[in-house]
Amino acid sequence: MSSTPATGTDALAEEILRGVGGPGNIESLTHCATRLRFQLHDGAKVDQAALDALDGVMGTVPQSGDRFQIVIGGAVSGVYSKIMNLPSMAKGGTPRAKSDAEVKAEVRAKSRGRFAWLDNFFEYLSDSFRPLMGVLLGSSLIIAIASVLDALGVTDFRAADKSATWVFVDAMWRSVLYFLPIFVAYNAAKKLKIDPWVGAAVMAAVMTPNFTGMLNKDSGIPGVTCSTNATLGTQECVAHVFGLPMQLNDYGGQVFVPLLMVAVLALVYKGLQRVFPENVHMVFVPFFSMLVMIPVTAFLIGPLGIWAGNGLGEGLSWLNNNAPIVFAIVIPLLYPFLVPLGLHWPLNALMLQNINTLGSDFIQGPMGAWNFACFGATAGVLLLSLRHREKEMRQTATGALAAGLFGGISEPSLYGIHLRFKRIYPRMLVGCLVGGVIVGLLGGVDTEAFAFTSLLTIPVFSPAVTYVIAITAAFFTSMALVYFSDFRTAEDRAQVNAERDAAEAEERGPVAAGATGAGAAAPAAATAGLELTAPVAGRVVSLDEAGDPVFASRALGEGLGIEPADGRIVAPVDGELVTVVDTGHAFGIRTADGVEVLVHVGIDTVQMKGEGFDVRVESGQKVVAGDLLAEVDLAAVRAAKHPTVTLMTVPNTAELASVEPLAAGRDVAAGDAVLTVTR
């Protein structure tokens, strides 16, 4: 038993590699705090259902551009290492023949954004910041320790005449925030596939002592003039370089400037690569990139980035000052929807901008209400899993709660639990609302540091009492609502508990198993002779006549086609909708006995992008035979020049004794028995 964990991790690595289409389908693989991040050659080869079913996988997130994320949780680093150390990965991987599961994946929806440019924009933001999360967390904990010592009277953390010891401690955390623009520039350039050191060098040029020295009005440097803004009381300096006025700024801690700069640098860099022969790229491409981009950054992009960042920060500051209760409520209610989509990165950038320009940030306090409401919901799930003896959920919730409370990381909770059980989100939002209202009514919460909102960083928030009251209320509100109303429906709870009792009886041995033997045999008997009904009215055709070579090959299992007489598509069997594609043309149903049923409306109708398809169900929903799945405008399908034949197959035919479709050529009504499955 002692070797099981290692073996389990090895097996998980191999299963993940198989699920994403093999090593030959992987262009690159990285990881963050909780997720494996794949760049694939062909995203259609991913078997998402198989990956979601793996022990150790909390969830999967397909994205545009053949990107795919697998949520592992705190063990992600170990799983990443196992994958990278597999012999097939060391050789770079070779494509293998498509399996039935991979062919099946080609007809499943890719739950990606409709606008690839928007996905790319947020990927650019997130990949520019994500690698820095570790050092940002480290610096926030150093600040937290210093704040605790300040509160205990050991030292005056904010004194102007601190000793050399505390000046050095300041340097330990300020290093991350001050040089953040260089770090961001490096990551952003790497994301855009240009030399990251060129990006870092351009940003570093406007942060050298030579450049920042011109900001001092007493520097005595010819060509530099400084004035004081009478309204703001701030000093503004302008240097005359090459006869042109250059607005001087301190770029330490800025994030918008490097993001804007690298976006322009990428165009210049790749343009130069096309101009110069490849054998001189190393010399001339970086040289001319720096020669162009350092002045452009200093004269144009730098001041523009400062203006944009300050404008956004001041706009939110205005809302916080003039309608604090609205601001404090909106932030925690937005985050539960922003984080799963990766849309929270712009707000993180604004937090850093506020700290750099205003000296403190007012977003993180209300954000803490969301985080602790999230962790409270996870705590409610953990208590229920203990009460109902759900081993797997208990392990998932324990790891997710630890990552949240001590690391401030919400992804394990979101992907491992909350997004899987739709009853959780409304209850969690109540906790967010309660925490936000408290923050607003009590005057708001500020912080002078970029901090992950965990138990360990509470001391960096001020006033701490307001913050503690708000996050405590958010946590226990969500926890109580989830615990007392359950995250499962009554039907699901009964089924899960019955499965648990059966598993426990089997573990206790033959005597106990024998006591429930008759009950255990019932499902097998029930699946013998299972009848699937017609999902639509019309004339039956064989798969060979349907006009799709993939279905005709039986790679998606045995089945039949129906030339529809109308556009009402109904469920052919009782079960759970495991797949409902966004475009509405395909539905996957799994029965309680494990029979998989695929209903596919039309041929190549995915190209219609949902036009003419009115979907009436959603993934995860329970259905009974005859329930309406969608209404399809057959005239629109024909106008788009796609065949309207509706196909129904059993993808796991190979696991069953037989699958016998009704003979072709007969007219059927929706709900008529057309296919018999025997286990």
C-alpha cells in the first residue's frame, strides 16, 4: 500500500497524456498554482469526458486557439513533473492512431469563447501576471509579518526614520513591487513569442538610476525642468531629449506600461525578423528593437500607460468615495463570475496600480468578502461530506479549503466543487452580498500591499476589525446555507447515499455483500433490453445511408438516423445530460446504468454556430424520455446546405452485449422504440 501514491500519480500522468490526444498533440505544457495549461496542435482530439472522470482531476477548461486547461489543485507541480518525465514526452511525442474516444471527441462541442481575440487578450493579461503569483504572495506575507509586529508595538512599520534593519526588510518586499514592470514585460514578451529579455531591457531602460535621477528637480541635469502641480501638490518634470519634450515618470510598480509596450514591441520585433536574414537575427533584431522601442516607450507609451492606469484607478476611487456601499457590493458579486473566466486579471492590475499611485488599494477589501464566501461554501461541502461519509468529496473539499484559507487561492474550490454543483453558487452569492454590505456600511477597507486574501494576510487590511467582521460573516453565511440546504438535490443525495452504502457493504466482505446481493443484481437486470426511443419524428435510415463517414464507420457506436418530419428533438432515454453543446446540434446522455447515448442533429451543423437551434436544456440536467431537448429550424438547416438527418448512437457499444437498431425505411413518431440495448 505504501507505493500506491507514486503509482497513482504515474497512472494519472499517463491518463492525462492519453486524454489530451497523446504527446504528438502537445505543442507546449506549463502549469500555474492549480492548473496544467496545454497548448495543443488540435483541440478536437481531447477526450474531455474521460479527463473529467479521472481521480485527481478537479475539472477541465477548453479555450480558444487549441488551448486546454486541466485543474489539479495543490498537487499540480508533481503531476506536471510526472508528465514531463514520461519517456514519450522526453522524445517529443509521436502522433498515434485515433481511438474511438478521440473520434467521438471530434463531434463534441468545444466550450470556448466565440471571440478568439477576447480569449487571447485575457490570456495575454493572465500569462503576464500568473508566473509572478508566487513572489507576490511571498512579498504580501512579509508585509503581513511586519504589520503584526507593528500592531504588537515591536516596531513602527511606517516610521520615516526606521533603522537599517527595517529599511532592509522593506527592500525584501518592495523589490517585487518596484521591479514589477520588468517582470511583467519579460512574461508578456514570452507570451507573444519574442525574446523576453528584450522586453525586460526596454522596460529597465526607463527605470535605471540615470533615468529616475532626472526626476529630482535638484539634479542639475541640463535640459530638465520641474514644476509643482498646484492642485495635486505633485512634482512634474520634463526633459528635453533630442530637442523634444519628454514627460518623466517613476515607472516602479507600473503594470499598464509594460503591457502596452510589449504589445507594440511584438509588432516591431516580428517585423524586423522578416526584414533581416535569419543568420543575423541575434545581432540586429534586438538592437533595432531596443533602438526603436526605448524612445517610443519613454516619449509615448510610458506617459500614456500612466495616464490610462491612473484614470481607471481614479474612476474606481470616485465610485468608492461617492457610492461606497455600491462599490463594496458590486466587487464581491462580480468576482465569482470573473475568476472562472479569467477576467479578474484587469482588476488585479488596477490593485497594483492603486498601490503604486495612491499608496493604498480599496478593491482588495471587498474582494475578501468574495474569497471567504467561496471558502465558506467549501467548508459547508466538507461538513456535509463528513456527515454523509463521501470520501472523495471530503478529500477534495479538505484540499480546496486549505488552499483557500492559507493561500487565498479559490480555483480548487471553484473547479473542484462549486462549478460542478449549481446549487452552491446562489448560496455563495448570498455570502458575498452579506460581506460586501458590511464593508460598505462600515466605511470600506484599504490595504497598502498586494495581498492574497487569506487568514495569514488579515493584518495588512485596515481597519482590520471591519475586514474580520465582513469576511467572517461572508464565510459563515455561505457555509450555513450550503450545509443546511445541501449542495445536492434530494434525488441526487438519495442516489449518492445508496451508492455509498453499496460500496461500503462490498468493502465489508462477502457476508455483507450477500445481504444486498438481490438489490445489486437489479440494475443489471434493468439494463437488459433497455429501449431507446426516437428523438424526433420521421423516417428511419441506417448509419450507412446517413451521409457521414464517421457515423457510418461505427466509431461513435451502433445506432441509426432519422430524416426528421419536424424540428422537435426530445430525450430518447432517462438519464443525465453529460454533454450539451453551445451550438445546440448535439446532446450526450448517460443512463443510470452507464449506457451512453449521443443525439446529433444534422451533418456538419456545428458550422451554423447555433443559428436555428433553440436549446431548452443544459449540461448536468436530469431528463426523462420525451423531455424537449431543442427546437430546430429545419428550413434554416437546409438553407445552410446541411443534411437534416438526426443521428442517434450508443458510443460505448463495445462495452455492451448488443445494440440493435430498428430496420431502415419505417416511419416513426417521437417516443417510439427504435433501438434495443442489451448489457
